[in-house]
Amino acid sequence: MRSTPAAAALLAALLLPVSACARTGEPAADGPAVTAPPSASATPTEGGGTAGRPGVEVVLTKSGGIAGLTDTITVRPDGRWTRVDRAGTARTGQLDAADLDRLRRLTADPRLAAEATATSTTMCADAFTYQLTVGPITTGYVDCPPEATPPAGTAAVVDLLTRATE
């Protein structure tokens, strides 16, 4: 994979607010709210965990397959989710604390920005396509084994959201 100046600039722009939060413990005054992974400097909670920082909305769209499926899962920064199927039927729920913490860590992973700039071509019929949007980053893949291996960061978020919102 080649690194481009645009990808480097995007990554730097995304990490700047996170680094400001990590240093001060407060959200950056300018720029979007960005999910930061828990770290040693995070504020401990009574249960021994760490207090999460506000995140960004996460949207996953799964489409394709023989039946022409289209499902969209939207997760708000507080973990409330809505899942809408092809027929327009909506279900809602709340991620549990462990899943929300994992989602925040995964969406702060710099691999997502790198995966958003990668390109691949697959020639699968009736495969599922996953498009993941995390704040300003959009990435995705076509589930076409064994032709292609899904990008690790994106696939981890897809797996979490698919499991946690069923």
C-alpha cells in the first residue's frame, strides 16, 4: 500500500483533536468530536474501567447478496443504535458498556483512515458489500472469500456492529 500526502494530511487532521484530548483531558475547542481509545491517562471510574470520551456517529451499510439486501446500522456516540432493513423496518437498542468501549477503541484506530485510501477490485457475484462511515472517514469492502481479505480495522467494526445489534 502506498502512502499519499492526502492520506497523511487526513490522518494528521483526525489525530490532532485526539492528541489535544489526551493531553488536557478535555475535548478540543475546535474541530469534530473524535473518539479516543482508553489510555493510561484516562480517568478511572469506580468500577475500575475508564471513562469514555464522546465519539462520532458510526454508520454501517450492508448491501448485495442474491436477494439484494440493504441493511443500515447507525450508532450514536452514546451507544444508542438503529438498524433499518430493506423493507424499512427499524429496530433500536443500546450497546452495552463493553461493546461501546470496544467500538470507541476500534473507531479511533488509525488503520481506518489508511483503509479508506486503499483500493481493491473483486469479481464476486452475489457478494455482500460493507460500507462503514466513521465521522469523516468512509471505508468498506466486498466480502468475497477467498479472493480478498477484508481490511482488518474495518472488518473488526463490521463484526462488532453486526453481532451487537442483532
